[in-house]
Amino acid sequence: MVARSRVVAATVSLAGLLLLAACGDDGGSVTSPTPPPANVAGLYYGSWTLQVLRKSDGFQKAFYCPGQWTFSTSASGAVSGFAVVDSPCAPESYTLSGTVTSTGAVEYTTNAPRPTEGPCPGGEDVRFSGQITNNGGYSTLSARGDTTVTCPTFGEHEYTYLINGTK
């Protein structure tokens, strides 16, 4: 009697699996509309933080510069604009371009400031990634970019740029 119930249970289980397999994908696909990119356009005021690590001896130092970021966005999620470094750092302006998602995740490439002391140059074509969030009436920009720079007489340095801004 036990053996017979096992056979019946196995047959029922196999029939259930076949029934489930018959209910599979019909070959069609369901697509949902792509959400539009977040509107991050505007002028953000804030600061650049440059963290420097000299690879040859592990020397580290941080530099701070006031800055501004202007973003324009398109319906496709393309971002363009300018990044500005203000005094007391060497005042400069750089173009930027990248993308933004519907959730405000932003990636863009731009140049970045040099340290306020020493002979090292600023970062070139630094890839930044971060987030722009809307906080009930104002928006915040938070992004990070990393690059390696070769400095005269001091060799390679790793730069980490941290950006914080508010619109």
C-alpha cells in the first residue's frame, strides 16, 4: 500500500510539473514605458574637496575650493553644462557632459581643479558619478571622481574629488 501511494504521488507531481511547463512564456514580451530622466537642470553652489595621495611615499593632503555646477538636461537623459572653481583656488571653468537617470543618478566627465599648493596639475577628463536628490524645494548634488595625475618631480598622485552642491 505504501509503495502504491508513492507511485501515485510521483505521478501527480510529474503531472503538475508538466502542467506548469505548459503555462510558460508564449513568446510575446511585455514592455513598460521607460521613465523620463530626472530634471536636474539648474545652478548648484557648493564645494570641491580634493584628496591627494602621493604614491611614492604615501603623503596625503586635502584641498577645498568653492564651486558651482550648471546642468542642462534633455529628454533623452543627456546632461551638459559647466563646472566652475572659485577663489581662493585658481578660478577656472570647465565644460561637462554625461547622463542622468529617472532616479537622479548622474554621471559626467569634466576637468577638475589643481591643488592650491605645489606643481601638480588638475585632473583632466575625470569621470564623476553620484546622485542629485530633490529635498522638498531644494536639490542636492553629491558626486565623486577619481583619477591619477603625474606631477613634476613628485611622480604619480591619486586624486579623489568629492563634490557637494545645493540648488
